[in-house]
Amino acid sequence: MDFHIPQKTQELLDQVRTFVEQQLYPIEADAVGKTFRELLPTLEAKRDRVRKLGLFIPQISKEHGGVGLSFLDYAMLCEEMARSPYGNYVFNAQAPDAGNMQILIQFGTAMQKKRFLGPLLRGEIRSCFSMTEPDRPGSNPTWLETTAVRDGDAYVINGHKWFTSSADGASFAVVMCVTDPDAQRHDRASQIIVPTDTPGFQLVRNIPCMGHAGDDWASHAEIRYENCRVPLANRLGDEGAGFAIAQSRLGPGRIHHCMRWIGIAERSFEMMCRRAAAREVAPAEPLASCQSVENWIADSRAEIDAARLMTLHAAWKIDQTGARSARTEISTIKFFVAGVMLKVVDRAIQAHGALGISDDTVLSTFYRNERAARIYDGPDEVHRSLVARQVLKQYASQ
Ligand SMILES: Cc1cc2nc3c(=O)[nH]c(=O)nc-3n(C[C@H](O)[C@H](O)[C@H](O)COP(=O)(O)OP(=O)(O)OC[C@H]3O[C@@H](n4cnc5c(N)ncnc54)[C@H](O)[C@@H]3O)c2cc1C
């Protein structure tokens, strides 16, 4: 077991840490009260800097114009980028585009790569992933209502989706549609690329969440697909392979989410420690001298370290034996790390008192945006159930 981080990787992590601290932290205060669209010129200028540093799309191989990092190195980089809410976006490594890039590289045809992947990699367009429906349980993605029916050389898509993140301003959606309702559960759906200017693509609204409807990349849309006609050539992979493609995207994606959450937890932890050391509850009596605050600090340190080790171990296992055999580890970190991150952010807010819930620090943004971590990409309960079933298998055989 070697916990040593190679020098080259450490230098890259330091470089990204410095960039995020110097270039992105100042944007956070400036962003209060602004829409995401109003921030775009600033964020585009930062993207240009990232391009010049040769760090754009760090999750992508050199062959496709990225940095060409190993899975483990990229996982560590996710932590650094996520210390600011703008980090992933500025490096063009944000969800849902990063997942769409991955499946287009893996399953896309030459036409799909040229028309959709190329501009996405270059950061010229954005995309979204449209699977969850208001009238079906998102935690069971094999049970969907949206259909794609063949008509000559086209599919005609009808359905109602919601929580399609970042649809506002996206150029295309990857839509999960039922193409064969009579097939086996896991073979019913296909993923189909729908340009958002297709007649019948209707963005109903950006759904207000925690008091903010958001806009552009920072939003979650309700969408109706009404007789949307797209060429058969817009299907990703084989007909019926939609669920398998979704799984191939979600496994590695969960590692990236977990490392992103660790970045958020680590930044919140540092803010909590600074506040505890600097704030006096009485003359010459720092907040840090209160035992409950010591407990928050000690517990947070232990939990973040455990979360990071578990996540890096899962990433290592994916590297060694593939995502399928690391299913239990991936489910374990999905609920564990989300919980750790939310606890640490909450403690940091508590340590800041009223300042913690104000928008004068980034903590309120973390709190508002990240509660969803226990719901998307599989709610906690679904992952806990998978882990428990795997564990119990051994006992059943005894
Ligand atoms: C911020 C955010 C962004 C999102 N982005 C996208 C996106 O870009 N594209 C997209 O397609 N979807 C997206 N989603 C949707 C997300 O994937 C779903 O919300 C998620 O899969 C849960 O589905 P649901 O909301 O329908 O909840 P349901 O499936 O109705 O589940 C509700 C609750 O029931 C419980 N539950 C469900 N199943 C079980 C079970 N088997 N055992 C025990 N308890 C259970 C859980 O507590 C769960 O939270 C996003 C969601 C959020 C909050």
C-alpha cells in the first residue's frame, strides 16, 4: 500500500489549487445577486486562462484534446477544482457535460463526434442529460414513460422530463426514451440525442429549488418532448442499450462527484477552523476553546480523511478491475461521502453563526446547492440497500 502522491501529480494539484484560490475565490463574492448568465463573460475569461495553462478538459484523454490524466489523478484533481462552485465549469469538467463527453467518446458515431462532441470538448456549446420524469420514480430508471417510436428514418419522441440540469442554454439533450416497451426491463430504453432547437422541444421552466430558479448552466429544467422528430442516426449506441450506457456513465461519475464533495468539505473545514481560531466568545477566549467546537473539528477531520481514502480506494479498484466489480465500493462512497460533506458544511455554518447563513461567505451556496447530493445519482437509501444486500450474500451462503 503506497499513499505517496507522485511529484508530477502533486505539482498539478498545487497548480490547480493556486488557480482556484487566486482566480475563482474572488468571483464568489462578486456573484452574489447575479444570474449565471451575467457571470459568463468573467467565466469565459477564466476558461481562456485554463486553456493557456493546458488544463482544459482535464478528464479527457490527450487523443481528444484533454490532459490525459489517469483515473486516480483526475479524481484527486476533482477535489481541487471543487473548492470553488465555479471550478468544474471553468475547467470544462462540469456535470452533465463531462458525462455526455464520456459517452459520446465511448459510443458516439463519427457524425455524432463531429457535430456534438467536438464543440462540447472545445467549450463552444453545452449539453444536458434528460432521464428523470416527474411521474415515474427516478430511483428506478428502468421504468420510464417517454417513448421514441420509429417513423421511416426518424424517431418521434414524446414525454415529460424534469430535473434536466443545465438544459437552459444547452445545444442538445441526451434523452432516455423507451424504444421497446416489451423488451426485458434493462433493454427497453435507448439514449437519443435531441438538439434543443428541434420542433417540439419545450423547456417549460427552470424549477425553483431552495428559493432559486437559477439560469443557464446553474439550473434544473422541466421539459416536454412533443412529437420531437430526430434522425435514427442520433441514437447513441445500440437500440435498447440506454440503461447500460447510463450505468457506464454513472460509475466513474460517482467517483468524480465524491471527490468534488470532498473538495467542498475540505474548504468548509478550513473556514470553520479559521473562524474557530479567530472569533472570540469572550475577551481572549476563542471559539476554538469550546469543547463542542473541538469535537466538530476532530470529527470533521476524521470523517473527511476516511471519505477521501474510501473514494480513492474505489477509484483504484475501478482502475484495477473495472467499474462493475467496484459496484459495492461505489455505492458505499456515494451515500457516505455525501453525508460527510453535508455534516461538515453544516458544522462550518454553525461555527460562523449568523454569518454562516448569510451570502457573505460561500457556505450558504454549498448548503443550498449540495443538499441534493443525497438524492441525485441514486438516493442514499438505494445505495445503502445495494451495499447491505452485497454484504448479506456472504451470510446467506453460510
Ligand atoms: C439537483 C438535482 C439535479 C439533477 N439532475 C438530473 C439530470 O441532469 N438529469 C436527470 O435525468 N435527472 C436529474 N436529477 C434527478 C435525480 O436523478 C432523481 O431525483 C433521483 O434519481 C431520485 O428520483 P426521484 O426524485 O424521482 O425520487 P423517487 O425515485 O421518487 O424517490 C424518492 C425517495 O424515495 C426513497 N426511495 C426510492 N427508492 C427507494 C428504495 N429502493 N429503497 C428505499 N428508499 C427508496 C428515497 O429516499 C428517495 O429519495 C437531478 C436531481 C437533483 C435533485
